[in-house]
Amino acid sequence: MKSWIHKVGSQQLLKAPLRLGDLFRPANFLNALRQQAARQYKASMDKLVLVTSAEVHTLQQHVHMVVEGLLLQGAVLEAGKLKDVAGDSKLFSEMPALAMAWLTPEEAGRFKEGNVARIPMYLTPGRDKLVSEISLSCSGEAMQWTIGGTLVCLSAEQ
């Protein structure tokens, strides 16, 4: 938490990669980012869409953050796309840094290329606390990742 406090004090919080797992209530932090984006767009918060990109530089012109330390279960993220995991792989794979931004539906449409799966992001693998859903490019049909139980979590601890 000390590093977060220092970043806030120096107004550098969104300029460096963040670990959402450091927070007690990461969903509240995402909502605060949503509020900031709504003010920038002069739009209703309810209309904004959370966009996620493995290419962290693509969202730089928007109110965004770069998140690191996310864990992926049931898939691997290679070259910015979800791919099948090998049978002998670890239970979780650490994801590369992802950029996240709340955008208007019109702006969000520019970032959807190919198949996009909506993956739930939980606090822990126990799936007790849903933080948000994130959209990730995928190989194959988007529904296969939902049926397969693919998830992102902030911590491997139960």
C-alpha cells in the first residue's frame, strides 16, 4: 500500500503498472476510473464499456491504466490472444501486462478485432467476489472460453 500512497501523492498512480490484487476493493478502483472517464467523455457511466488490450500502448490517449500480475486459469494469453492450455500446464499462468480503459461504445468498437471472449475477473480462484468482466481476443469461438470455465483472478490464494 505504501507504493500506492506514494504514487497518489506524486500524481503518478496511472502512469506505472498497477497490481489490482494489492487493493482491498479492486472493483471500487475500477469504478473510480470509470467515473473519471465519464467526466472526460461527458457521458453516463452506465454507457461506458471496459476495454482490455494486451498492446498497452493502444489505449494511451484515453483515461487508462496498465495492470500487471493477473492470473489466468483455463487458457494462456499468447500474442494478445487466448489459446488452449496444454494438459500438463500449471493451474494458473501469469498474464502479460494489460491496458484497461472505460470507453464509449463507439470508441470501444474500434478495438474489437476478430473474436472477443468476455472473461470474468475474480478476486480469488474461489470465484466468490466478481471484480469485473474483461474482454480478450481469442482463437476459436468466444463461447468455448465461457463453457471451459476460463477465468482471470487477482490472487492465487483462496
